[in-house]
Amino acid sequence: MYTHSKQFITSGVPIQQAKKAIIMLHGRGGTAADIISLQRVLNLSDFAIYAPQATNNSWYPYSFMAPVAQNQPALDSALALVGDVVAEIEAAGIPAEQIYFAGFSQGACLTLEYTSRNARKYGGIVAFTGGLVGKELEIDNYNGDFKQTPVFVSTGNPDPHVPVSRVQESVTILEDMNAVVNQVIYPGRPHTISGEEIQLVNNTILK
């Protein structure tokens, strides 16, 4: 039930003509089509856009703050799927420093988890309401050097799914791995992507 087949949809510039690409990861209960629709408001006009689809619309069964073992094998399967999409983009000739990532909620958590386990210089990373995965964070899981990759991480205070404390803990790890992180906490914001976040990401990560 929770292994993910390699399903994704694409949009934007055809990969053969693109100079950069973005991988967009939907939230729990969402779809690839949902997250890809953000191209209407994000500065993605010159990107090849890839949006993987989770089996049963969920990347893993439980909260991202549950013990990792409870979210297996789904979590490893989801990480492998993202890795497959990265490999496909690189095979088309786009280097890692021109690959971007963006996710919302469960997809934001997966975005941070994948990039932190495979840290290198990426184009940019956007985590709309997310943090690293696990009951406690296993520092040994996170390897590599972001080499000043720009990262945006947000949540609301309070948020029903993503506590501020986990965002802060995640940001510390990312910064220790040489990411340049813009962490923004929105008082009283619902569990959604605000226009302010879109504008901020367009001005900083996707400029």
C-alpha cells in the first residue's frame, strides 16, 4: 500500500530545452496536479516542472514526527522516488545546482528530508510548512554540504501539524550543513500557503 510507483506529471519548459528544473511535492491528501498549479503564482516560467504523485495521495502513513520506523517502508520509497526524478533530470543534462525543490506540508517535510540526506549545491529549496522527519532527528542521516543553497522554511504559530520547535531544530541542522536558510513563522496563519510566502519565495529563491 505504501510503496510508491514512479508516477509524476510534468509541466513548464520541456526538459530538453530547459536550463533549470523544479521538483514539486504535494501534501497529504493532495495530488501532483494540485502542487503543480502553483506555477500560476510562482516564478517558474523558465523551469521544467516535475510533480511526483504519491500512492493513495500520502507519502507516508503517520505524522512526520512519528518514529521513522512507523512510517516505513513508505518513507524510504518516497525518498527513492524523489531520487529517481532527480536522476532523470540530471540525465537530461541539468546539473544539481540548477535543480530546485518545493513542497507543502507533508511534501515540504519530504523535500527537506530528501535534500538533507543528499545535501549538495542545489538551485534552491522551498518548504512551505515543513520540517525534518522523525520522532527525534537522527543527525547521522544527514550528509553532504549545501554549499550556500538558499532555503525557505515556514510554518504557522501554532500549526496543527508542524510545530515551530521542529522547524527551528531542522533549520539548525540545515545551517550546520551550509544552507542559507530563511525561516519564517506566521502568527495565527492557517495550514495553507499564504500570498506573503509566495511573494517571499519569488523574491528570494526563484528570483
